[in-house]
Amino acid sequence: MIQEWIFRYTKKRMPQRNVVFPNYSKIRSVALLYEQGVDDKGIAMLVKQLERDRMMVEIIGYEPKKDYNHFGKPRKEAMAALPGQRFDLLLDLSTHYYLGTQYLIMAIDATFKAGLRFADVQEENQQGVLDMMVSLQGEVQPEQIAEQVTHYLKMINA
């Protein structure tokens, strides 16, 4: 598809990032990217947990039908709404794959980016966007993605 070709071309032209695997206890800023309309209670509980762990949390919601154009790219308004600061960790809590979300992930400045590995999506559309992907089976909730990512971050740096 033309949308995927445009995405791969855009991804190749992105500057290389210096990826640093974070120590969970030293993370101070987290960006949570999620699809609006999912269970907000789970995200609210996640925010409380991260704030208890002394992290500043920025929540970034998107609506695919409103925020993405017919080429799968985010509209200018969606890109303008993204925060400008750098984060220690970007957690993509998306439970459905949208090409536009991949553009948002690339546009958010974060030292480390993690999220869900979508089994039914071409691998070249996912690699290079997230630094760590977790695989989960069945119907996935955003808090399950966060739980797995934080588990691995805590275990690796233990």
C-alpha cells in the first residue's frame, strides 16, 4: 500500500536516536500515548502508580478517525498538540495498530520508547519505532502493556 511505503520512506529519513535503556528507579518523566475511548480507569490507575514512583506523567490521547488523514499520517493539529519536552520513557499503550500512531511515536522526543508488538502487522512497520516491544496474547488492555514494560525495566536493572 502507498501508505506503508510513505511511512517506511519517512522512517528512513528520521535522524538516528541515541537509545539508552533506562533504569526504572531513575526514570523521572513518562509520556503515555493511548487511544482515546479505551478504559480510562486503567490509565488513571497507571498514572497514580507512576506518580507514586516519583515520575512526572504526560498523557497524550489520540482519536484515529479525527487525528489521522487518509494517508494514515497525523493531521497538523494532532502534531501541534504533542508535548515539546524530552521524556525518559514513552509508553505506547495502543491496543490497536494505526499507522498514524507510529508517526506520533517517532515525533515524541523520548530516550526510550516501549509498547505492544502487533503480531498481524508487517515487522518492518514496527521495527525502529519502538525500542522495546512486548507480546501479549488475546484481548489486551493498556494497563497490561504498561505492567509488562515496567516489569521488564525493573527486572533488567535489578
